[in-house]
Amino acid sequence: TRLENTVRWRWHTGDVAIWDNRATQHYALDDYGTQERIVRRVTFKGEVPVGVQGQRSQVTKSP
């Protein structure tokens, strides 16, 4: 990942970060010490993304 394609967020109470995994990658630095980190995944219905090679993404479900 090129530095110019990254973002470094300075968190404040109530902040929420949202990204689209079809077009981005999430990379969390382990620098939040003892602070609580809550992560939730949300998946929307719609078109199934297609990769640059034309391969359709695989839909998975939680066990």
C-alpha cells in the first residue's frame, strides 16, 4: 500500500469509520493500548463485486 493511498485517523469520542472492502483494504495498527476497539461487519445486498480478472466474489455466511 502506498502512503498516499492511506489515511491515519485521530479518534474522538463518537467517531465511526466506514469503508468499502470491495475497493479498499483495512489495516489496523496495534497502537491503541488498553482502549476498547469495537468492530462490526455490515454486508449489503446488491450486485456481487467482480475482480479485475472477471472473477465474481464469493458470498460467505457466518457459521
